[in-house]
Amino acid sequence: MQGSCLCGAVEFRVEAISPKAYRCHCSLCRKQGGASSNLAIIVEAQNFSWITGREHISSYVRPTSFRSDFCARCGSPVPNPLRTTAYYWVPAGLLDDLETLEIGARLYTASKASWETIPSDAPHFETVPKLSQLIELLSPRRQ
Ligand SMILES: [Zn+2]
Ligand SMILES: [Zn+2]
């Protein structure tokens, strides 16, 4: 499956995506995406590849290591390697032809916007679970 940014300069491909995404309700993701939460999937690095446009990607990293990669032409958030792990963080809205997507976890619910009501469609975490637990929650084996 392919994904691309708003202007199309950055394109990538993912194979074997997990059927579940997570939403993060933290204050940083609100700023980064401009909405109440982000919606992302986690892809094994071996199942992720860039097609074109890496030269258009800019990166912003906060002192806490929160990182936002984005297309410098259109501002779309774009995938980035999940710190030092063997996974990529992929914004779900960039994926073309995604037919179904469930929410597998909701993170940082304790720091949600006061105006947001979070549905109970997936496990809530006041902060963030261990990466291995998150991956388990998003994996097909949990269905
Ligand atoms: Zn772009
Ligand atoms: Zn967040």
C-alpha cells in the first residue's frame, strides 16, 4: 500500500500493515497535527520503504526527543523511524486505499484536551504503554 503527503512530493510504501491504529491525545500531538489526537500505525522497518521525496522532509526534535518529520513543501506530517527501534511511525491519514482501520489503543488520555470526550472503543492509557505492549494491541493476533 502506498502513502503520500498533501502535495505528493513525499511517497512511501508499506507492506503488511497492522489492522489497528492508535490515537495519541497528548498536548504535543495536538500541536503537531492540529486536532484533538493523532492517528497512526506502527510498521516494522522491514515493511516500510520510501518511494520518493526524502529530500523534502524536514525534522523538528524537541529536547525531550519528541520528533516531528514533515514535508517542507506542504507541511504534512510524514513517517519517521520510531526512535532506535525497528519500527516506523506512520500517520494513518497519509495512506491511500486504506479500506478498514480499527483503533487498538488510546494513549495519554490523562492529558487530553479539556474539550474532548474520548470514546471507549479501545484500551485507554493515561500515559503510554511499553512499545511491546502497544504493538501487541495493534497486531492481528489480538482480533
Ligand atoms: Zn508534501
Ligand atoms: Zn502524543
